[in-house]
Amino acid sequence: MVEKHQGAVDLKNNFNSAHEWLRTNGEVDLKTSHDTPFSAKADTTNSGDHSGEPVIRFFQRGKEFGRSYQCCWGHYYNCNRTRIGMYCEALDRVI
């Protein structure tokens, strides 16, 4: 079973820099290293354990596929045990 925050992803930018970059530039369309298209946008969580916290949301074909909170950034899996590392790497490269 996958654990939350399992696996490390080597990123150059911290979460706050990535979130601010997205807030400034708006939603961006990107591709993972395997050419999977997705988009990323900065937001604030409205409910749950992370209510009121900044979040980076990742979408494929208009549907949310994952999200990164500050505690998830730099890990391959997020708090919900969803794979986000490939999205974080692609966003980090464009920043």
C-alpha cells in the first residue's frame, strides 16, 4: 500500500514559489516527461483538513487528477496517496 508523501521528487523551486508563479501567470497547460498533457492552477482550499491553505491543482481533460499542498510538494504521492510527482516535475521545469 502506498503511504502519503511517499517517494521524493527533486525540485528546484519550493511550493510557495510555484504557487505564486501560477497565481501570477494563471492556469498553464503543460506536459509530463511522458508527454501526458495536463494543466495546473493555483487555488485556496475551501474545506477539509487543509481548509484555507494554498493548493496547486492538476487537471487532465478538465477533470482534477491531483493536488499538492505545501506538505506534499517534493513527494511523489500527496496526502491522499495520489501520484503527483510527474505534475510537480513538469511545473518545476517551466518555472
